[in-house]
Amino acid sequence: MTDASSDQRGWFSRLTQGLTRTSKQMTEQVVSVFTKVKLDQAALDQLEDLLIEADLGPQAAGRVAEAFGRSRFGREATESEIKESLAEAIAAELAPHQGRFQPLYTVHKPYVVLFVGVNGSGKTTTLGKIAADLKRRGAKVMIAAGDTFRAAAIEQLKVWGERAGVPVVAKHIGADAAGLAYEAFEQARAEQIDVLLIDTAGRLQNKSALMDELAKVVRVLKKLDPSAPHETLLVLDATVGRNALSQMEAFDRTAGVTGVVMTKLDGTARGGVLIPVAEAAQAPIKLIGVGESIDDLQPFDARGFARSLVGLEAE
Ligand SMILES: Nc1nc2c(ncn2[C@@H]2O[C@H](COP(=O)(O)OP(=O)(O)OP(=O)(O)O)[C@@H](O)[C@H]2O)c(=O)[nH]1
Ligand SMILES: [Mg+2]
């Protein structure tokens, strides 16, 4: 998750590699339809259909096809010209939905980050990657094992903590998650921690008892600091496709989502789903996961993402 500027090429190639399945799916058909033909309305309609199939959603697909048509209508184009136009149109869609996760540029100490989402979306892994990255950058980090449902969850976090050299505050299985979050916050304050990362158990957005429990975690944190949690990251799994859309509203209502992380973009040919998700989300996309290693969690960059999505090189 290193800054884009520090290793631009490595960052971009990881992104491109992660998105290979999607970019293949996206471009093979598009390129074969458009190369060496004059772009007409029928071809544009076909493009729109292909984009919908790639999970961009009807609205974005319509706008991207239209923007593409504006720049190319009535002309023949090479493969790279087609990709450039497409990337530009997709980047324009995504740019307004790009946000930054910046836990170190803040007046809040500790800066409290809460991870929420459905089961298996990648919360704990994302938290672990962030912990390692922040620690590497010299920050004082603490992890709270707020998933008190399963022993394996606590163990998984301890492994991440050990690997990153970050302390983990944990309790026994079945402990009250809100109580744990409260105590971890107090401890982080006492120990002058810069960033407190709070894991939570995965929960289905339509299980109201579990959602109430999440609301309680937020409430108790506010008792210590009304502005906490300073960041609530909703972690979404790209492989579930458009189901992600229904998760957003419920988690936002319960926990006040301030940023979206989309994981497992490497595990799907339908990474285009990030586009309708970004457009429907109440909060910006801040991070994306394109693989299992620490450097595969990346700041979301609309332009870089759009170029990788269509299989283009870095600029
Ligand atoms: N390929 C790939 N796998 C990922 C990514 N992010 C997470 N995973 C994997 O997804 C699986 C679930 O991740 P977890 O972090 O345990 O998910 P969770 O949301 O904490 O799950 P619960 O605590 O059970 O709700 C693990 O096998 C992770 O390695 C990613 O960006 N790419
Ligand atoms: Mg977990």
C-alpha cells in the first residue's frame, strides 16, 4: 500500500496484473468489434451492451459509450486508440468517487478506524495489510480484535499483529465487542497510539440483532470522542458483483460509512462492478485489494484503475 509516487511502476503492474481477468473480459470483445471499422451507432449500441455485460451497470455503460462515441464517431481506430478512449471515459466516471485514506494526516490521536462488512469480505486481511503498512511508515499502531465471535478470528489477527510488530488487544470468545472497542480506545489513548484499527465480526446486513451490535460499537466509541470513529471502512468483496450494492446502504445507515474498500478484484472477471458501486456509494472508494500480499492493497486511483481495466500501460 506504499504511496503511488514511491514505486509507480511496481504499483501499477500489480494493479494491472490483479485486474487481468477483468481486462481480458472487457477488451477482447470490444477490441474485436471496433478495430478497423468506422464507428457507427450500431457499433456504439453493441459497446453499451458489452459494458453492461461487464457489470458496469446501465447508466454508466450508457455514458461511457456516449463519451467514447463523441471522441471516435465516424472514424477508424487502432486497438490502443480504442483502449485510450475507453479508459478516459471510465476514468471520468470514477474520478468524482475517489477518496483518500490518510490516517496519519490528522489532529485525532489516536485516529480510530473501524472495519465493517459482511462475512468473508476481507476486513481482517485489509486491516492486517494496513497495520503492516502504517508500522512500516513509522506510525504507532494498535489493533483491537473486535470480532469476538470466533477463536479463529482472534488468532488470525494475532498472526497479523505479530507479523507487523503491532500489539493486539483481544478478549475471550463471546466477549462484548463494544466493551472491547471501548477499552482498546482507552488503552490506545494512554499509550499515545497514532492509529487504532478495530476489526469487527462479519455480519449480514439484514440481520438486525447483529447490526444493532455494530451500532453499539460506534456509540461507545463516541462516548470517548464524539468524532470517533474517524474512519469507518466498509469492506466489499468484488466477486459478489452487484450484491455489494445492497450491502452499502444498510452498513451506512448503521455505522456511517466514510470510505469503501473493494477487495478481491483479482479474483473476478467482473471488476467493472466497481463502477456502479462507486456511483451508488454514499462514501468514496478509498482502497482496493488486487491480491493477497501487503502491497496488493492500494490507494484507489480512478485513472490508474481505468487504464488497468482496459489493459493499458502506465502513463
Ligand atoms: N485474492 C484476494 N483475496 C483476498 C483479498 N482480500 C482478502 N482476501 C482473502 O479473502 C478471505 C477472507 O478474508 P478475511 O480478511 O478473513 O475476511 P473477513 O471479512 O475478515 O471475514 P469474517 O471475519 O469471517 O467476516 C481470505 O482468504 C483472504 O486472504 C484480495 O484483495 N484478493
Ligand atoms: Mg475477519
